[in-house]
Amino acid sequence: MSQLETDLLAAHAAGDKPSLVALYSMASHQATDLDAACFYAVYAYIFALEINHPKQTELFNFLKQHGREA
């Protein structure tokens, strides 16, 4: 298991939504294909919306650009 996966599991266990936004965003940027990048970005976006995180607009725009958001 990668460090990123370990950190994601720990953040989920702790309910640390700001870290989940950051970690899923990082996973999206590190993804090797567009589908994977969008998969992780969706999760980052969901958590960002839940806590009104400043990255929500950036994540929305990324998903919209790639046809994953209307």
C-alpha cells in the first residue's frame, strides 16, 4: 500500500475532511489516466462541498472541463 493510500485511510478513520480534500486532490493530480484523475477529483469535490472548502471551485472546473459535471 502506498503512503497516499495509508494517509487516505487514516483521514477517513479520523473523519478529517480537510485532509480528505487535499489527499484526494493529490491522488487526482498523480493519476496516470483521465478516468482515474476524475474519480479522485469527484471524491475531493464531495468532501470540499461538505465543508465549503476553498478548492471546491477548482475541483468543479476540473470536472466540468472533462465532462464529469454539468
